[in-house]
Amino acid sequence: MPSLARKIAQLSAVVALAGACRAQAPPDQEDLPVQLLLGTAPAAARGVPTVVLLRPQEVTGRSMRRDTLVMDQFGMAFSPGLLVLERGQTVRFQNSEDVVHNVQVRWLDRDSTLFNAGTAQGSPFHFTFEETGSYDVYCDIHPGMTAMLLVHDAAMVVTAARDGSFRLEDIPPGSYSVEVWSADPRLRGRRSVVVGVGRTELDLRDR
């Protein structure tokens, strides 16, 4: 049988080891600093929500997304009504209903038609967007069917709620250019912001 002194020594060693483990444990997530940018942009215009784009002031290399996005024609409407994509991404325009449609895309920045393609059911049309800017999407057969595309080269992007509120998390601290895109060109704008550790708030309704 071990002596009382040996038992006390063993117990003390266990307590010391447990204390060391607690000291080396990672902090709770609530204790970590958060880079959070939130604020208010102009509300949705023409039924299209506002988009907030963030670009670092210092140019940094980044990999471009190459996955294919989808804009569908269903229920006599384009879905989604606003598609935000990176420069170099491909969009699959498809028709999921037994109604004849087509897709006409106009590049608003140059007031020119980019393409006009038929989209019979089961015959999608693919197009890769290599130029940033705003694009209108129409179905010539059904004039009420419209949508918009926004092609960008920003580092971070968020689509605001219909009332203009937005939230971006995990932003590396630094200086950024913030661009506001709206379906109403009069509401678009750009400004600079410094994001630090913690919470940064912006009101982008005042240009």
C-alpha cells in the first residue's frame, strides 16, 4: 500500500498537469477579435438589391473563381433576378419550362448587345464574362422577363438586404475602397474606409 505522503504527491502532480492543460487550451471563440464591417447602403432600386464591393487599397494577387453559375428561366421569369459573378466566370443560361425563350444580354457600360441566344428546354447557352460591368438580361419573346448581371473584380462582395443593410465578416484589417452598385446609376458611388480589429460601421447612403 502506498504511503499517505506518496498519495499526496501523486494527487499534486495530477492537479498541476490539469492546470497546465487549461493554460494551453485555445481561447473561446467569443474572446477572439472580429473584423466586422456593417452598415447601410441605398435600398433596393427597381426591385434589385444593392451590392457592396470591397477592394484593398494595396494590390494583392488572388485566385479567380472558375465555377459555372446558373441563370434559369422558369415560371416566366429569370432566376435569380440579379446574378453577381467574378470576371472570368461562366454563366449557364437555361430554360427549365416547356415554353420557348431566348436570352439577350446587353452590356450597359458600352450600350451594346453582347449576345442574343435561343434557350429551348434542354439546350442551355454558356457564356464566359471577361469584362466587368453591369448587364441587362431580357427575353425578347416575353418582354416582362428581365434580370441583371454584375461582373466584378473585387476581393469581397455582399448583396445588401432590400432595406440596404449589409454585413461583412473576417475582413483583414487595412485600407479599402468601398464601391456601391445599384440598379439606379444615380445611387452608385465609391469611397475609402479603414477597417480595424473590431466593429466598423458605414452609412453608404450619403455619397
